[in-house]
Amino acid sequence: GGGGGGGGGGGENGDGGGGSSTRLPFLFKVLSVRTALSIQAHPNKTLAAKLHREKPQHYKDDNHKPEMTIAVTPFEALCSFQKINSVLENCRACPELVAVVGREAVAALSAAAEKAAPLTPAWPTARWGRRGATARAGAERNSAKHAAPHSLPEGVSAAEAAARREAVVVPALKRVFTRLMTAEQALVKAQLDALMTRIESTSPMLRLPVDELAARIHEQYPHDVGVFCVYLLNYLVLEPGEALFLNANEPHAYLFGDCIECMAESDNVVRAGLTPKFKDVDVLCEMLTYDDGPPYMVPPLLIDGGAERYIAPVPEFLVDRAMVEAGGAVLLPA
């Protein structure tokens, strides 16, 4: 298979200005991940400018970095927050996580989940990677926020329900995540040791998949707080040809596999776990959207010549993918 990047440019910095373009507005990468990459997010343009101004040694430019990942092999990733009720279930099944974030944060999470339940929309279902979970594709993801729930409280519009739900879900998830990422390292170490002991003492047939994932990542990053993120973030396996879009302020970590990655031209990364690099924990905890909807999948569109086109909801790039037989050719549209 092959991949190609496309994107409008113009101006010296590829920003659409006049004159000849000397820089592309996107970066195009091939990633082969064997050890998990960091828990991270990318800032929007406003935050990027602020971080570049205040910490230029860590944030080298003032641009945002939305990105799209297209799987070449089965590709494992953590991405955005699980639904609030799923996070709550994971907390209840993982006493070690509760010991780190505190019972008060989990109690607040439980109260928020109860308030959010009648306001939660009936999200459209579609196959999502290997796990067959719920997904939203493209613009459908955004419209689904205002889709009609199974039954709204009387007199409450879909938009009002979405706003009320966000008002209770976001603070609860933010509190849990912030408590986790700012916990004392000694507490994190002790609870990860306890978690690994519990997992290892459990019969392999009875182990939860999320616990097995935690153990696998802990082997790569012993005593790293990012290990606990498997209980908070969505785990997905993209099949070859499936694409995931990551907008600004969405947490993610790539775990294993090969992919094509296209993004706006920036090196700005805010990290907080699974890395020996600089961690900007306070910035990450403050910047995240805490949206608990499913990841943003990008379905390819068939274009002239038999290629597939992945259109990201940003102007800097799109990606065409063509499968070329030996000795063959594919003519891509201009």
C-alpha cells in the first residue's frame, strides 16, 4: 500500500498568504511503534502561542498540531476519555487507582455519572477497530453531541441536554485525571506494585483485558503514572486502512504498530506520562477537553483512479491512499 499527503499552502510559512510557498503546512510521517509513546496532547493555536512565548525551550513554535493516523498494520492506541460510566466501572474494579485519586474524586465521578445518564445521547453505532465498540465517523461525531437521547427530560432540548451533560461530566473527569497525574510518586509506585501483584496472582483466564494491558505497559515503564491511564482512556486497535483524527487538547498515546501520520506543521507536544522527556503535567491537566465521546474516526472516500481519500476537518492537510500492484500505476487527482 502507499500513502500520499496533500494540503494547501501559500505564504512563507504555508499560511495561505501571497507569494511563493517555501514551507509545507503539514508534516507527513511513518511511525513504527514497538514501545508505547507518551501520554500526550497537542495545544490549540492560542495555547501554542502562549507556551512558545513562556517556555520556548520546550515548545519550539507557536502552531497547533491536529493530526490524523492511518493504520498500516493493526495499530494500538489510547485515545480520549472513555464514557464516564465506563471510567467509574474501572475505578470500582481497580482499588489501586482509587487509592491514588482518592475516594472523594470517585464519589464525585459517581454522582456526575448519575446526573449525566438521562442526558446522554443515543450515539449511532458503527464498527470501531478490532473491538467492535461504538464509534462516530467524521462530522457525525459532532452532530451526535446534539442527537436525540433515548428520552430527554421533559422540556429539555437536545442542545441544552448536551450542555448540561458536559457541565457535570467535564469537572468530574478533570478531577480524577488531575488527581492521578499530580499524585506523589511514592504513592503511585506503591499502588502500581500492588496492582501488578494482584494481576499476577489472578488466574490468566480471569484477568480483565484492561489489567493485562496495564501489566504490559508497566513492563515498559515501571512505576510510571501513565500506566493507570489505560483505565481512563479508550483503547482501540485500528485495522489497516482505518484512520483516527486527533484534534487539539485530546489525550492519546500510541502503543504498538505501524502507521502513517499527517499533521499540521508543529512539534508542540504536552506530555505527562510514559516518557523520560519533559512532563508539563499542570498544563496538560488544564488544557484537555475531557470529552467522553468515542474517538473521531475518518472514513475514506473513494476518488477517481481507485484511490481513497481521508479528509481531516482542518485545512492544512488531507491524505490520499493508493494500492499499487507491481508494475502498475495509479493517477491521483490534482
